[in-house]
Amino acid sequence: SKVINVVGAGLAGSEAAFQIAERGLQVHLYEMRPIKQTPAHHTDKFAELVCSNSLRANSLTNAVGVLKEEMRQLNSVIIRSADDCAVPAGGALAVDRHEFAAHVTDRVKNHPNVTVFHEEITEIPEGITVIATGPLTSEALSKQLQELTGEDYLYFYDAAAPIIEKDSINMDIVYLKSRYDKGEAAYLNCPMTEEEFERFYEALISAEVVPLKEFEKEIFFEGCMPIEVMANRGKKTMLFGPMKPVGLEDPRTGKRPFAVVQLRQDDAAGTLYNIVGFQTHLKWGAQKEVIQLIPGLENAEIVRYGVMHRNTFINSPKVLKATYQFKERPTLFFAGQMTGVEGYVESAASGLIAGINATRIAQGKNPVEFPRETAMGSMAQYITTTNAKNFQPMNANFGLFPDLPVRIKAKKERYEQHANRALQTIRNFVKSL
Ligand code: FAD
């Protein structure tokens, strides 16, 4: 029967290989470790967790909890192995990382339909192929990918500003306006008085940052400065930079604020906004404290924290379909962090979809898009339809889900409704497969 190639046995590749093998097709799985290590992996095991041992929230009032539950319905090897190796972690699904990787390795490597090759892939294979080589894709393959996608559509660093759920922005304070009213009013503006600016500024320059890994130090030469580094150069740098208030008079008072923080729409649906110019390396807890000092963002729901780290990813809105197929070569799939999904669980989920679709085309069936009402489908939609110009990787979150038929103000109830609809939808969808 037909053989499907999977490159990379991380979170996404292991899941893709398992899904294909379980559907009765042969998989050739290529993993370069331990022959060649990445700067963050240390073992020869599949699905090695390179940092935290947590797969984040398990509860259904959290989008990543819903995502896990959807994956359970689809016999995910990553989630099953995580459930088997769980350690106590409150509402989160955390695992014994060694046991977890051993479980995944055993279930994938010893699957009768999987053949493993420990080698570095330097050319994109012919035939039906899933590329899941992760944020630290080897250099030789990165070069090939750059040729495939075009130089402008493969990135090596992720320097992203925090992203906020629109529903959590206080519109009594924030106003819609473009600088000098040029073009359509496109930005949400958070006005600051001098006192508010001082308080914010002090918090920003004293907030705790994440130490850069040795292999990440070169990021700063790429010309994108974290907001805290800019702040350390002085208040003026901020006031003449991203917090410049000129042309942004508050339409309600006609007055120019002392400083302004601008938010830009982040997704096609307009449910998410990013903070303009606020790429940051602050620790997540510190980010939340600093952001919530911005007037109008007191209760901001941060769906994705700012990061600055090494990350290889393609411009999915340009080159990928929601089936995880490469637009220009439908037999080629991408999965994992490479596609611009962010996180262990999200990576595995994209591998699950790519695996199902690679199988389907091998069987002569049409590939499927997952319904938008599901966590899995909403991620696929986001990464393939959001604005290609400012594309940044994204975690699962309820802001990506389509609106509910009726608007619900209470957050917990809204999330519950999203979760119910998602799980109902995925059950029907699984039956239809
Ligand atoms: P990986 O799990 O990295 O798998 C890719 C695999 O491909 C690796 O096994 C690699 O050896 C192999 N490979 C690479 N190139 C080749 C090649 N040419 N030929 C053959 N094999 C190849 N996410 C979280 O949710 N929590 C965290 O705490 C977290 N911490 C992170 C820390 C760092 C330093 C980095 C870089 C990322 C982190 N992430 C974290 C983000 C991301 O979720 C993980 O990196 C996740 O492992 C991505 O899954 P993946 O399958 O896409 O890639």
C-alpha cells in the first residue's frame, strides 16, 4: 500500500504518524535525534517536552481544555499518553516528562505500520509528506523550506506583542481612531494622563524579564527592540515611539492625551487586538501586571503573551490551506509549530489534522476542514486566513471561535457555551469522517 512520509517525531509528527498508522497506512517517520540534536532537545525520545512539563489547562472553561477534549474524541496519542502520565497540577494537565515521552515513543515506534529512520532530512521528500520539524528545524531543511515558500514567507524568530480579547477591553475609556484621522479609523487607543504614564513606565522598567537562551541571543540584532529595552533608553524614546500621542486626540474631549497605547485588529473576525510595538521579553506574570496598568485594559484577557524567541515558521495565511496542505503542492502537509500554531497541544492537534488528511488523500478521498466551531478548526482557520502581513503564531483561545448565536456578557458562561458547541460539533464531525 501507499507510504506516507512524516518528517520530525516531535509533538506534531508523532501525532500525525500515529493517526496515519491507525488508519492502516504505512508511515516512514524520519527523526534526526539522537544523531543530530536541536539546541533545546536532550534525549532520543519522541515528543520530548523542551521546557515546561505542563500541557496547560484541562478544564472546559479554557480553550486549550476544549482542544484536549476534542483530541481525546479523535484518539490522540499525545493526549492519551499525557493522561496516562499525569502528575498533580491543579486544573492543569502536567506530566512526568520522561514517562510521557517514553509512552509516545513506544506507541508510535512500535506501531506495526510505522518504520522509523533516524536521519536528518535535508530535501523535502517526494510523495505524500507531512513536515513537522518544529521551531528548531535543522538548518539544511530550513534552507529548502525557504526556497519552497519564498524568502519572505519563512521566519526564524518570533517577536510578538501580546494579543488581547476584544470583549475584555473597556470601551468607556478606549476610543477608535487612526492618527490624524487618516484613512478608516482602525486603531483602538488607550489614553494616558502624565500620572498614568509615570506609573506604567516605572512598572515596565522594573518588571522581570525572561533570560534569553544562548542560541537566542542573536534575536536582538534583527532590529526589533523589546518595549522594556526601549523604555530603559528613556521616557522620550517611548513618547516619540510607540506611545506617541500626536494626531490621536480623544474624540470625546478633543484633547490630546499625554501618551497613547494603540491596539490593532489581529484577526479577520475582529475579536482579537494586539498592542502595537509592544513585542516583549517580560515574564508572563509581569506582562499581565504591566498591561493591566494601561487605561482601558484593567481587565484585559491576554490570549497570547508577547514573546521573543527562536521559532521557525511559515507564513500560513499565504501558503497553507485549513486542511494543512501546502497550496502549491497538495500532497505536502505542514504541521506543528512550523505552521504558526503555538504550544505543545496546539502542535499535536495540527499534526492530528494533517495525519487524517494525508491519509484521506492517500485513500483517494477529499481532505477535510475541521468545523470552525471547534478549537481544532478555529486554529486552522486563524492561521490560514488571518492577515498575512503581521502573521504571528497563536495559542488556542475562545477569541478565535465564531460568535455564539446570542451574545453572553458573563465570561464563564460564554466560555461554557463555546465549549458545549465545540464538543457537540466535534462529535458529529467524528461520526461523519
Ligand atoms: P518539536 O516538538 O520540536 O518536534 C520537531 C522534531 O523534528 C524534533 O524532534 C526535531 O529533532 C526534528 N527535526 C528537526 N529538523 C529535522 C530534520 N531536518 N530532519 C529530521 N528531523 C528533524 N510550548 C509549550 O506549550 N510550552 C512550553 O513550555 C514551550 N517551551 C518552548 C521552549 C523552547 C526553547 C521552544 C523552542 C519552544 C517551546 N514551546 C513550548 C513551543 C512548542 O510548542 C514546542 O516547541 C513544541 O515542541 C512544538 O511541537 P513540534 O512538533 O512542532 O516541534
